[in-house]
Amino acid sequence: MDQAATAAYEKADATMTQLDAWQADTDIKTILTQLHIDDLNQRIGTLSGGQQSGSVWHKY
């Protein structure tokens, strides 16, 4: 990796750490599990009405 790419990676990594963004993936998976959504690639349109409503409420 060249120096510019390394610097860009380190800056992005620091920003992710500062914003605690690494936790976001875990939080999303927890919410989806609570909604009984096991297929993380499933489209919203294929979810049940309750799952769709729950996913909208968790958005806010």
C-alpha cells in the first residue's frame, strides 16, 4: 500500500474509532435478531408487516 492510501486508511480508522462506529454493525445485527430477521441480505419488501414496522421504529 502506498503512503497516501495508508494515511487515508489510518484517518478513516481513527474517525470510525472516535465515533464508536465499529459498534454500529453489532447494534444492527442485534436489532435484526430481535425482529427475527436471520437473513441479513433479505430485502425490506419481503419482510412481514411487523418486521417492517419494527425496522422502521428502530431507525429512529
